[in-house]
Amino acid sequence: MMIKLVLTCSACPEQYDAFLNGAQVGYLRLRHGAFRVDFPDHNGETIYEASPQGDGCFDEDERDYYLRFAVDAILKRLAVGKYEKQEAPDVQYEIEGRS
């Protein structure tokens, strides 16, 4: 399954909407050093949280790391209804709207 991440704000906060087959399945937001993933949208259940170094946007060397966890959490929530943290997952995603 390929999750499409659409960048909706590039900084302060850096945030994305996540889609699978055209349906929104996640909302990702990094603000004040707190990163979270909500399922299926910003009013939904928080399924992943982390504390990256970036404040309102990811540092370039950490974006891929945390987005992998985010996509993995969404996929696991879709599949089994629960997310358990593990090693950085080997998942694929694409970002639309980032220059």
C-alpha cells in the first residue's frame, strides 16, 4: 500500500494530510518540537507521538526517519487497529507539494 503525504504547511507547523486510494487516513503535525499522527484526520485518534529536534519543521536529517514511523503507524492502524513502536520501518511514501 502506498500512502500519499500532501504537505499542507511547510513550517510552523510542518503538517501533512495522508491519503490511501484517495481517502484521508491521517493527519501529521510537528509544532513546538511535538510530532503527532492522528487517524483518520485532525479530529481523530492520536496513534503516534515523537519529539524530534525540529521545532516547527523537521531538521533535514530527521524528516525521513519520522515520516516512516508515521506512515507505518497509519498502515498498522488500518490493518489491525493498533500501533506498537519498533525499528524504523521500511515503507514507501511520497510527498506532494514540497519544493
